[in-house]
Amino acid sequence: MTSFKAISGQMRKLGASRIFFKSLANNDNTKQQIYLGSEFDVIRSIPSGEIYADGISKKGPIFKAPLDFYWMDEGGNVDRAPKSQIILYPKYPEIRMSGFLSGTNRKLDITPRHLMQPPTLEERAERIGIHRYLVLGVNKTTTWAYCTSWEDELALELKQLVTENKANLVASVFYESMAVGKTSEEKLLDKLRAIYEDGPIESCRLQADGTKIPYKAQNGGGYTLEAQFNITPNGFADPDFMDWELKAHSGSVVTLMTPEPNTGIYIQDGLKTFLDFYATRKQKERLDFASRHDVNKANLKTNLTMYLEGYDSRLGKITDPDGGLMLRDQFGKLAAGWSFDKVIEHWKRKHSNTCYVTYTANKNNTLPRYLYGPKVTLGQGTSLEHFLKALHSCAIYYDPGINMKLEGDKWKPKKRSQFRVKWKDINQLYHSLRVLDLSKA
């Protein structure tokens, strides 16, 4: 008899770090695809390749991303589905999975081909109220899948986990069995409370070999906090602590992400040409592009206006997959832009759970000393809709710190395309925002 523990064990042997499951409806089949929910948060939970725009259908704009997807049987044998992909429909919004049987090896008899066929009218009527269950094991790059039959032993076990509240909801339609012991939030707060109680910490950063070294630069607040969690500075999208992203916070502004443009003069003609057109030249040897740009507001310093093209602000939906966030000059020429697929791809790397840790700095010594807490702010449930709406309302704005310096006969670039939000507007980005005090039990 196949149990959830047995299937989970086989998936973990293959490399899965998390196990999800969801019930399947009659419409979840090869013809109508598998429904993965109405929230884009699912693309954070299921690892996928790079997102790309794929035109417009009767369902509106389409974005797709390939999956490294394998079916698994009870014995842990696998068969790759090379054409599997997720499809994003922003109009609804809706996420579906398709191609999950195409290209699989029929001889292996691992794929649940008979369980994924479109039902006849008679079968549809017979199956009202009874379900198959899809179990997914995932790590950073790969997904393994197992499908139950209609209310077999495993399906009934999974149904019972949900009805008895022994599973947590993940990304609107999936469930994950509850972990034993403290939650990730409780463990995070325990660690932060210990850091707060230890008092001020001398500025440092963690090297790749695990040693802490003194750090003098002004951005030491973030590096020093990360060092207490044994996090080395990197550009990876992994959560900093379990399923939480950590952000040290001391000022009135938070930097959300730093994606480089992927279209416009900035890309086609190069950074130097872009800066020759739009930068400020305070010195002969230096070009600077650094001032706030808001959607639909002309920037008098750069003569550029940022537009959210292909977005219906009334509906809060993407209407044109080829649109995006575009910087145009007074003649309509595209100086730089972030297409929607670029925006979604970068957004999916952000974490649904973020912990903002307030700190104060004492800079009277050779090295600054940082005191973290007692106030921390937990933001949960950010969504693509929140992000686009905040861009349109100018709560999120583009605040670049880009320059080029002439060194000898060569121009040396510094690129930093920052999207930022004022702290007073941070609540616009999350379903839930809670302020906690580490000094209180």
C-alpha cells in the first residue's frame, strides 16, 4: 500500500527538499491542462526556467516557462517529461501546467497516462466529488511528480490531512504537511532575539570560507546581520533563513530589487551611448544617471518619463505581453526598458516572506557597531499584482545609481538599477504586515 511517507521518501532520495500536494478536478487533464492556482506565487514554489512572453490567445496575454519535470512511480523510478511547462495567464490571473506527458517513454510505464485523459460525460458524472491527488517534490531546479488514482489509499490519506488541518496551504492550491516542532518564523524570531540581546555588533562580513572579517563601508548593516546567520554576500535568490528573506532596515527607503534593463538604447547601443544622451556630466571624466523616476511623471533632470505599457491600471492586469516598464524621452524614443517577462522573472526570485530588521549604528569607533532590533517587521504574501499596482501608483519608483568614470583612456561603468519604496508605503506590497518587538516575550 502506497503511503504519503513512502512517496515523500522516494522523492527526497531523488533530491527533493519540499513536498507539496493538491487535489485534481475533472478538468485537470491533458486537454485542459493542470490548474495550478490563481496566484502567481506558485511560480516561486515550483522551479522553472526563464519566463518568456508568448503572444496573446483568447485567454489574453500568455507567458510561459519550461520545467525540469519527472514522473515517478512507487519504486522511485523516473521518466522525464521534456516538454512540460507552466503557462501564466495574467488576465484572470491563472497558472496552468501543460506538456506533462509529451515526450515521455511509453515503454517505461511510469507516467500516469491513464489518469490524465479527458473524461467522457459518463466518467465526469461518476467522478463528481471524488479526486485524484498530484504530489510534487521540488528542489531549486527540478520537480518530481506522482499522481494517485480516484480516492485510492493515498488519495484518502491526503484528503484526511487537509480535513484534519494537518497540512498548511501553499501558493493558494497546494498543501504541505506540517513540520514537527517550531515553525520557520518561530526559529527566525528566536535567532533575532538572541542577536538583539547580545547587544551591538562590530561591522563585519562573512567570507566564503566562513570567517568573519572587519568591514568599513557604509552598507555594513546588511552584511553584518547576514554574517550572524552565516550568510555570505551573493546575488543568489535563495531565502536567507529557511523560507525568509532578511533585510536590515534603518532609513526611510527600502531597495526592493536591482534588475538591469533588457531593451532600449541602454542595451542596443550600450551604456556609454545611453549616458551620453541622458546623464549629467558634472566633471569631464564622469557621467552620472541618478535621480528618481516615477510612472507617468517626466523627470526634469534626465528628460525621461517612465511608462507602464501594456498594463490596465483600472483592472490591475497586464494586457500586452510585449509591454513592460519603459523609459522614453520627449520624442518617444525608448531609452531603457524592462519587458514584462523580465519583470516577472525577477519578481519570482523575490521571496513571499520578508523580515525587515530595524537597526541603529554607532559610528564613533574605527568600525561601526550595529544594534539590531528590538523592532522587526514581517511582510508576508507579496504578489505580482501588488508590485505592478505599486509601480503605477508611484509607491515603487526607479532610483538608479549608474555612472561611468574615465580612467586613463577607458570608461569604467558602475551599474545599479534600483527599484525602491519608501518605508511608509511598504504595506502596499504585502497581504500581511506585522510589527513585533524582540524585547517582549
